[in-house]
Amino acid sequence: MSYADVNGVRLWHGCHGAGPPLVLLHGGIGSGEMFAPLLPAFTPHRRVITVDLQGHGRTPDVDRPLRHETLADDVAALLRHLGLPGADVLGYSLGGAVALRIAIQHPGLVRRLVCVSVPYRRDGWYPRVLTGMAAMGEATAVEARASPTYAHHTRVAPRPQDWPVLWTKLGALLRRDYDWSAEVAALTVPTLLVFADADAVRTAHMVEFFGLLGGGHRDAGPDGTDRPASRLAVLPGHTHHDIVGSPALSAVVLPFLTHPVRPPG
């Protein structure tokens, strides 16, 4: 566990296990620790790198807004700092959006991409979720202290008193509209989309996302010749809030990271 100074941010990161690198990116108000239940499944096969994004976990905040694009640049800079020419990247929720932006902004750096419980367009969230995001600001930071995420923040953050700043910055990020349809459709990296069957992301949006990646357009054929390089998994009996700690997640991710990809054409 150590810090790396990249892009003016002191990124806290941890390395676990050995093998090809796999980067894990946490959700909003979380940290790399949220992946602890999955490490026993990943570390026998992978060098797992957990990253605390700007203002989250043990990474101090800096004087700039939270943006998916700049968070993606931070992680890309960390990989270069570690001397890694590429890595598999798995991101959950906020981290899923960051992972997607890394693949878009730094072609060739992401070998395989796993996006867990995240839409490619802001209206992919259910309306109730968008309403909750709209309410995140300085005025609601105090009542949010009742959440488990606040307890985690106060335990690990370098400046726990900055909770209102993080809550407000994250709310500003989540209210920003975005539509990455064209950029997603242009991706060539093999991608696994994972959602819960009771996720915060609309079910129809999950299918649209997969369609942009080339999936769901035709039968793969008896020998799988027309199978797309990307995959879609919907985990039964889970929600947006418990999917990241489920053994079912590693059970679908590990085969994807090792399956051979048929060359285009």
C-alpha cells in the first residue's frame, strides 16, 4: 500500500497477488477496500491493484472538481507510474464510469474492460436514482452521515472533516449530463457488462449498452462463430448495493478475463 503522485493528486493504491495486472475501481464514497471480499478469488491469478480515487478513501482531495474524465486520466497516469503498459480494468458504479473513460481516452492501455452497474448515458439510471443524485449537496451532507459510507469515510480519510466537500463534489458530478454512445460504439476492447437484476440501472439500458458493443444483434451460430467479443451478465438476486461483494461477480469476471477473443474478420 502506498501513494503515487500523479496529475497533482496523491493516489493511494494497493497491490495484491501476482500475475497479469487487474485494476479495481470503487464506487462513489467508497474505496478500494470495498473489493476485499473478491480478493481471495482474484489474487491467485492476478496482480490486483486497488485505487482510491480523488477525495475518496485514503486519497486526499485537491482543488479541482470531480470529473469522470480527469479521474480516468489519474488512473492511466498511475499505470504508467507503475511501469505497466496495459492492464485489465474493472470498475463499479462511479468506478465503472471511470474505467469506461480510461478505455475511451487511453486506447491500448485497457486490455479487457469490466463495467459493473453503470450506464453509458446518464438517463440509464432509474428516475428515482437521478432524484437522489440531484439532492446531493451541502444541504444534505449532514443527514448523509447516517449512512455506512460516512462511517467508512471517517475511518480512512486523511481529513474526515472534509465529508461535506466530497459529498457536494460528488453530487455535482452525478448531476452532469453525459451520453457516451458514439464513443462506446467505437470501442474495440473486449468488454464485460455486469448488472444486478434489481440494479439502479434500467434493464432496457443494459441491453442498449450491450448492443452498442456489438452484442445482441444475431445468433452466434452452432460453433459460436458470430459471438461478439463483449459479454453481458445479469446476476440474479442482487441489487446495485450488494453486487460488488458477491462471489457471483468474480465467477463471471474470471472466465471473461481469460477467454480467447476471435480476431475481427
